[in-house]
Amino acid sequence: MSEERVMVLTGASSGLGAEVAAHFADKGFGIAMNYIVEEDSRATYERIASEVGEERIMRYRADVADREQVRSMFDAGLFEWAQCINEERSSRYGSR
């Protein structure tokens, strides 16, 4: 992979969203899962984390129909987490 990427996926806790998250995690993307159902998200998180490592995936509960919850998701550190993923990649592989 030529550069690090991070995906924010809504509805990533089950079904097609979970499969998309797993696919892109396998391709080297950092995955930020947005979810509503705790049990589904935990199972998906654990499955992907066991394959790619816990540092490559995060999850955050927010109803994307609620602007304040979405804002809280980003305020909670999503941007900082994505920056850490990119910095970790740069320290491992050098800047490109």
C-alpha cells in the first residue's frame, strides 16, 4: 500500500457494513466503526481486531441522524486517532 488511509464507516457493526470494515481492514486501512447496537459492534470489533490488531480499529456509538452525536464522535478523538495511525505508518515505513 502506498499510503495510509483511515475509513469512518457508519453501520459497521453488522451485515454488509461489518463485511466492508473487515475487507478494508485486511487491505491495511485503519477502521473507525460507528455503531448503535453494542453487542453487534463488540463482536465485529473483536473479529477485526484479532486479525489486524487493536491499534488499527476503533468504535464509537452515535446515531448519525443526530448532528450532536456525530459531532461528539469526532470531538472524542477520531481525528487524533487517525493522525496516530498515519504517524505510526510513517515511523514504520517512512514518508512518501
